[in-house]
Amino acid sequence: MKTSSSFNRRRFLQGTAAIGAAAAGSGIHPWTQWASAQELSGQSLRTTGLSTTVQDRILEMFKASSGVASVSGTPATFPDAQTKILSGSSDYDTWEIIAERLPALIATDNVEPIPVAEVPNWANIRDVFTTVDPRWDARSQITGQIWTDETQTDLYMVPAVYNYDSIGYNPEVLSDEEANTWTAIFDEKWQGKSGLNVDPLIAIGQAVLAMNSLGLLEAKNPGNPTVAEIDEAAKFLIAKKKAGQFRALWGDFGELVNLMASGEMVVCDAWQPAVMAVKAQGKPAKYATPKEGYRAWAIGPSMLRGTQNRDAVIAYANYWLSGEPGISVTEQGYYSPSTSIKDVMDPMKYAFWYEGAPWEGDAERGINPGDLRDGGSLEERAANVAYWHQWPDEYDHLIRRWDEFLNA
């Protein structure tokens, strides 16, 4: 594949050689050595996405390490970012997108693929991003979503962070048995104190999962429901909303934390870092291990068509697979897509976050000596996945029914 980028094969090989030399020596992650060899002083980076990854601290670290002239990040929900970008906005160079929404960029020719050969840190990517899991067909999992084709030479998105999502709850109100199922969000016992994510691709899938458990549906893939399944899920959600089930339809990390910490929501679909943030305030919070399985997802930079800062986008994507951002998101409760995180992270912390070992350090951000990560090790959580987020075949119909829910 020919490109106009100043990144070429010779520079890639130089970069990987530098990586090997650095890794053999100081133990410092080789990103800095690689980045310093690039010529990015004439480039800028303008990015948008969830606050999950669009973080000022990480952007400033990237700027300092790479030498780009300027960086700016605009937090936005996925639906809001999608609307702006697909309307023709040229305000951004990259969208830190959740993989399920990639078809929206592809169909409108708003994405420029990133060659793997230009991302040196890809050498340490986890198998989940390259190997098809026989539990699902390819497009129903991350491996079938991020690549341009089966040759796996070009990426629509470079994964920066991923996780397996579940239910956040107050353990002083709900027992583990009550919380360890997606039906808990919709249980009338918690009427007025339940929360639901405002992203329809998340909320509908969760409703379908719960309805399967309740015997109301027999959907094979909650991430890609049929028209009939969407209709039933919409009726279910509308009925719950009219009955006052939901304290809030949340879309922002801070909003979620505040609602859980205040006790206004005692059970909700949640991001694990938000649960950790509530615990760090000294408030009771726990992350469920749902009997139906987790929702799996991955977020990362996609290069938007027409950007004048192509090299900066690729460098930023590569940076996400280095030590600093990987450590940062891990300690919030996410996972790094790169196996090299083990080489750069404190061994005790790595054992806690990735291997299911008890916390052996001092009390820190709601974690006390002897605590275990809710859900166990990465291997345990990855084995308990109900479905990966994906772009549903009946997207337009799903959005129409979601609008009916919002207006109910």
C-alpha cells in the first residue's frame, strides 16, 4: 500500500532496531527513543472521543515525548462525535472511536487506514486483536472489526484500551447474588435507583441480555438483534421508563461517579474505573460478575480522512501501545492491548490488575491490602464474555425505536 506519509519502511526498521536496543538495556519503555527519531515538530493533533481515552494528562505526555507542535482533545459521547464527524466537520484529525462504530466511518469514506508497518509497538499486541475466537463469527468480535481485510496489514482503528463491562452496585444495598445478573438493572425492586447508559448500542444490547435471562427473548447475539428483538427490547425499555425504573440515563464518567457515590443510583451498567472512583471516595461500590457474561469492547484512534497531521495521528496511536498510557489506563481499571505492559508496570500492580493476585501494597484509591480485583484476572474475565459490541445490521431501525424510548 503506497502512502504519502514520511513514515516509510526504512524509518520503521530504524525504529524497531532502536526499540530492541532500548528494551535490552535500561528497562525504560522504548517509546521515547522511537518518538525522538520522528520529525513531528510541524504536526499537530486534534482528537475527540470519550474521556476514557481523551485525557489531558496523556495528551500532554504525548506532546512532550513526540515533539508535536500542539495537541487538543475534546471529550464527546460516541453518538455526538459521530454526528459531528459524519456531517463533514474538519475539526479533528482522529476520533478515538469504539470499534463497533467503525462501519459508520467506513461507509461514508471518513477513515484512512493505518498500516501496521508504521506502528512499531504493534509487535506486542494481544492475540485477541489478531486471532478469531471460535465462539463468534469474525465480525461479531474485535478481530473482525478493526482490520481492513484478512491480510491484517492495515487497521481502521489502533486499539488503545479495552475492557469487559458489567454492573456497578452498592454492596450495602444489593447482595452479590442480586447484582450478578444483567436483570438487576431492570428489577423493579430498585425502581428509581437504577441507571442506564445513554448510548443506544449499549443499552439495547443490555436489555436483550436481561430479557434472555428473564425468558422474554431467545436472542442469539445481543450485540446484533433482529428487528423483532429490537421491537421487544424497545417495548421493555419504554415500559420500564414509564414505571420510573431509571434514576438517570447517564453518558458521562463524572455523572456516573456522582450518582453512584451519592447513593442516588444503587445499581447500573457501569465502567469499572467509575466503580473504582466511587470506592476511592470511601463509598461502597462493587463490580458484578454477571452470570450471562460481560460486554466486551475496545477503543482507539482512527485516522480521519483528509487530516493534514497524518504522522502525528500514527505516532499517537503508537504511543497508546507504550508504557505511560498503558499504565495510566490500567490503574483506572481498563486493560492495555499491549503485552509489553508487564515489562514496564510495577510487578505488584500488574499482578493485581491482570493476574487476579491480592493487593500487597499500601491502601490506594479505594484498594486495601488483600483486596482482589472484582471479576478476577484478565484471563478469567475474557473467558466470561456474553458478546462483543458490534454495529447492528438493523441500526436504522434500532435508532428509531431508541428515539421512541427517549421521547416516552
